[in-house]
Amino acid sequence: MVEAMLHHTSAAITVLPAQADGAAFMPIGQPLDLQATLESGQVFRWRRDQGWYWGVVGQHAYSLCQVEGGLLFRTSALSTAEALAELHAFLRLDDDLEAICRDMAVDQPMAEAVASHRGLRLLRQDPWECLASFICSSASNIPRISRNLRSVAESYGEPLTLDGSRLWRFPGAARLAEAGEKALLGLGLGFRAGYLARTAARVAEGGVDLMALRLAPYREAKAALMELPGVGDKVADCALVFSLDKLEGFPIDRWVRRALEDWYGHREKAQYRELLEWAQKRWGQRAGYAQQYLFHHLRLLSKGS
């Protein structure tokens, strides 16, 4: 079945990827660069092995491989229909990426970023894991964040097995609240351990309903998140954009700040709110996508220099 799909979608593919036998095929008509999407600082627990990405979406383990016309995938989900719906939501295939990129590319820096990273998509993540991930991102870097989150998941999450490989669901807020700050310190989280433990307790106690924030206006949702320990402007905007459908959010880290200074002439040490309001005025509901393209483009340019 997979060979037939591949033959139908592209005569150029003559060799099946490793482990492709028995995988299902998901046709995708939208632009998608799976590598850029999963390796652009939105998620931290996906690993790549021989062209396949292994990770967890919702409650299920997945391995994904991009081929002409779509994705090959394996999953622990109960049905192919369930998996297709889950991947469609996770990859935000409901977004018209071509229209979004046309709307954004109104100046040279953004046009170059869009042209360089065609198919880079925002993700729609689980809100709790996303929030916890970016609490752990404070004053850190992507390799360390990945190690920290892997330790948390392997210590307190439920194991999943897919094709002989072990993956872990991210532990719920109640589980991490029960574990407590001292245990999280033992996993190398440093000062972030206290923030994560206290926020987990607040979420577990019902102090904030993360899923309900998807229906709230941007400002209201952000204000609710910023009442939680360890959640400032940037962490809140990351959770809003990457998990809560608030695409007018504009997370500003050092890379995005540098892009705004170097490419758009913003002054050094400009306040977060000043830059956020400028970005929202310029890109509107595309601001979250604009941020992701600026972040990824400048970061890769800096690596290559």
C-alpha cells in the first residue's frame, strides 16, 4: 500500500525510507517542512533517527517521515482515522500557510525568511506540556531544555512502546505537583523546578483551565497565564501561540529581539510591550507565524556564519 502511494505521489522516489514497510500514508496538500517545523524551537521532545521523527502527540506515540506528497507514519493510536485527525490538528493543517506567508512577506527580511523556510508551520500542542516546556526554557538553550524535559517525562510520565522503541507521555500537572520541587531539582531543572512545581499545583487545583483559554481573547488568556509562577511575557506568548490558537501572540527572545533590531531598526533594550504592539500592528493575526520565521531564519543564519 505504501509503495503504491509513493509511486502515485512521485516517480522520483525510488527507495523507501528505512522502516517504511507497514507504515500508513497521510496525503498533505499544504506546504510542510517537517524538519523545520519540529526543529525550530517549538517542541523539544521529538528525536530524529534515520529520517524518521519519533515523538508523542496527545496520548499516542508516533514516528513520522516526510515523503513526496505527505507523511508516512506509525502510531500507537487505536485507528488510522484517529491518528489522521490528531496529526492534522498538531500540524495545523487547517492553516492556509501559502496565504499566511503571502500576507507576511511585505518587506525584504520577511520575504527572505519565508522563501528560505517554505513549509515551516506552527504547531498546535497540548497546552499543559507546552506551558511546562517553556517554563523550563527560562535562561536555557534548546539542548538543555530537551534534556530536562526528557528527564521529567521518563521519571514521571507513562511509557509508550512503538515498534520496539520506548517513548513517554508528558506527566500531567497533578503528577508533577505531587512530585514536588525537590524531586524536580534532582532532575537538573535548577531554579525552574520551583516554578514548574508551583504552576503544576495551581493547574492541578483548577486555578486555571488551560483548555478554556483557547476560547478566551488574547489579552484575557495572557493575563491568566501570567498569574502563574514562572510565566512572564515570553513564556505566556509561547504557550498562547504554540498551544492555545492565539496567533496574534509574538514571543520575543534574544533571537527575535536581535532580528527586530538588525532588520527593522528597533532600538536596543526596547520594552517587550513596545515590540509586541509593533509586531501585532504590522502582522496582526499572522504575528505568531512572523515570529517563528524570524526566529528560525536568524538562528540558522547565525549558525552558518
